[in-house]
Amino acid sequence: MIGYLIKKAVSLAIVLVLVSLIVFAVLFVLPGDPAQIILGINASPETLAALRSRLGLDQPFLVQYTSWMGSLLRGTGGRSIAYDIPVAELIGSRLLVTGPLALMAMLIAVVLAIPLGVYAARHQNRPGDAAVMAGTQLGLAIPEFWLGILLMLLFSVHWGIFSAGGFPGWRADAIGSVKALFLPALALGLIRAAILARLTRSAMLEVLREDYVRTARAKGLKERTVIYGHALKNALIPVLTIFGLQMGQLLAGAIIIENVFTLPGLGRLVFQAIGQRDLPVVREVVLFMAAGVVIVNFIVDLSYAAIDPRIRLGR
């Protein structure tokens, strides 16, 4: 098990370095001058050159990249051009919104998807199965932002149960903050529940045909024990794979949904930073999101080994 962990940890470190290099390179070649944006079009060439020198924008690519990576390894990171504060502080404050939003969305997705997928598999080719498949097909067809707008019109405008946007803050109003995140989390979670439910159904159907499931039934075990004690555990391996990928899509979807509901999260921060040409913020937020996806998939790999020991033994 230790060797398996070391192998995965080394792979994680290599992927993070490659991601950081790609993120920095892409933003390095993008057109636009942050110094020009900060000082305006009427700034003199001397003033622009002085600001570029202060920000390190006049240095070669490798010098800028190694300087940036060094600051990240020291824990200091860059400094926002627009806000003039450390990017780490911005990420920390916005993560208090995006983090709970992502967790709520995935909780909604899992709570809905697993039972629905198992139910559809147990009632294959019956009305219940057809209803679940129709519902999931509808969920796959609806864009997240459009579903968010529909939920806003229904629950905020017509019924007045939730606010139409904004975030009061955890210290000011914890209950109000949960309510502010519920609709965007529901919009994100329902889409992912549709994908996971269909995958759970497919995986369960395959597992239920295995010999060990028929043997368990022949021994007289209760159907609930066969389904949840034997079949579901093995069916969860492909579901975990998609779960990890869904976390990456969730971070990307949060950029749109946070703007729909005017939530001050990481998605809205990077959206504004792109418009302001605030490269330090864009770099570190994108890297943070990418690192989050890589780490989630690392955890998923460890979960494989916990569910099926043959994986960590290399069988």
C-alpha cells in the first residue's frame, strides 16, 4: 500500500508542475499589456516601462515562471494588480463561497443519483426505469445557467422562498448564506445527478449479471443485502471515475452559475480578473482550480484501492 501511495504522489507532483507550466505559458502569450490597462492609454512610455519592470513583466519567460513558482513554494504567491493585495487572500475569501457551493452541489448529485440509478437497474424495462431515464435525459439536455435562471424565476420571483442572488456572508447571516447557495447548488447538482444516475444504472446492470450476485441470491440472502452489500460496492468504481471528472466540470460550471446568481466566489473572481487583465489572479485561480481537479482524482484513485484491493496490488 505504501508503494502505491508513493507512486500516486509522484504522479500528482509531476501533473501539478506540468499544469502550472501550461497555465503560465498560455497566459504569457495572450495579447494585452497589464501595465497599459492599469495606467491607461495616455500613460507615457517611461511610466509604462517602469511599471512593467516593477511587476517583472519585462523579464524572459523562464525567469518569470521560476520567480512565480518560487513565490508559490514559499507560500507567498503573487499580488493582485487590480486589488493590490496578495492573491492568496483573494482565493481564501472567495473559496468560502465556492467551496461550500461545490460540496452542496455534489452532495445533491450523489444523494439523488445513487438511489435513482440503483432503482432503475432493479426495475429495468419497467415504468420506473423509463421515468428515471427520461428525467436524466432531460437533465443532460438543459444547460446549467438556463436551469439556474428557471430555478430563480420559480423559487425567487414567483414563490419568494429564496433570494434571486447575492451572498450575505457567513458571519453576517449563516442561514441566509446557505439559502443563497442552495439554488445555484441545485442547478449544478441536478445536471451532475443525471450523469451519475445513468452511469450507476449501467454499472449496476452489469454487476447484477455476475456469478457472485447469483450465488448470493441462491444462498437466500435478502435482496437488500445483495444489492447494497455486494453489487453496489463493485458498481461504484466506474461511478467514482466520473465523480472525479465531474468535480472538474463543477469548477468550470461555477464560473457561469456564480455570475448568474452574483455570488462572490472563485468563478466570478477569475471572470472579473480576465476582464481586468489581472494576470496574477487569473494564473493562481486557474492553477488552484486545476490542482483541485488533480487532487480530487488522486483521492479517487486511493478510493479505488480501498474498494478493490486488487488495484493497489497491481492485479
